[in-house]
Amino acid sequence: MTKNDRIVAGGWGVPVRWNGSVENLPGGYDDALRQAVELPENGEHGDTLVIAAAQVRREMRGRGLAAQILRRLADVGERSGLIRVIAPVRPTLKARYPLTPMSRFMTWTRPDGAPLDPWLRAHHRMGAWMLGPAERSMVITGSVMDWEMWAGMPFPESGSYIVPDALAPVVIDRRHDRGELVEPNVWVQHR
């Protein structure tokens, strides 16, 4: 989406095969991407759209653009013959609660019963329902130096660290020069 020749929102998705059961969901974001690449390599076609990203510029949020992006992506998937629409949602408030398991965080609600998290709430308002947590949705690894640069903070010894904007602690192993973040998401289904 553009406004005054400036991109203000966008999104993308990938096709996967999914039989509709919670047990058969992809492992998360990373696994959906892997499946989307492997399907055509194996001569197969997807039947389900995984909305992998939908973003709105910060100053343009709160205007319904996210819902428009999600609807347009779902429409494109439907026109392409994909019969289901799912998304590994990265809740925006979860970074404030990195020690809380996603399985608990996703159950937190406001007094009106809607999800506490605004991004989960946006999906909820559109009629989507939560299927369950994707505990290993995205795994990000790098050297200790990489992680110090990405996080903007030193990691003086091995251990778990709370890092700004991460949904879970980053685990640093100085002996093996490795840092790893295993980010959880929430699977939701639209339509």
C-alpha cells in the first residue's frame, strides 16, 4: 500500500500443505518457509496460505491498514486456489514478557474478552481464531559478536539474556561462540 508515493504497509505469504489439524501445523515461520521451498522441488502444490508478514509503518498504525493487508493476502491466496489461511503471529506485547511461555501469554485477555495483545486482537477482530503456540517459530543463531551487535549490549559470560524486542531470552554460549534466540509465535487461522 502506498500513500503519496511512499510505502506505508505491505505483506507477503507462502503456500504450504496443511490438512487442517493442529497436530499437522508447520513448526512455525521457519518451517513454513522450508515447506514452501520444498513443495515445488518435490512437484507438489500448496493448499494453504501462510501469511508470513504484514507490517504497517509506525506512524500509520491504528487506521485499519493491517486488516486491509491481511484481507488482500487472504484474497490472493483464495484466487490462487489455496483453501485455508493461517499465520504465525508475532504478538507485539510479548517482548515485554519474555519469560512467560507463549502458551500462557496467548490466553491473556482484556476485560471485554478480546486478546490482550493488540496484534492478536487485530486478527481476532477479523474473525481469526487461535490454533495454538508455535514454540519454535523462528530460530536465529549467530556468533557472540553478532548478537552483541544486534542487541546493542555485551554478553560477558554464557547464559540466558533478556534482549530488547526479543520474545524470549537469548542463550549465549561463549565457549562455542554462539548465541541463539528461539522465538515463539501464535498460530491463527482466518476464514
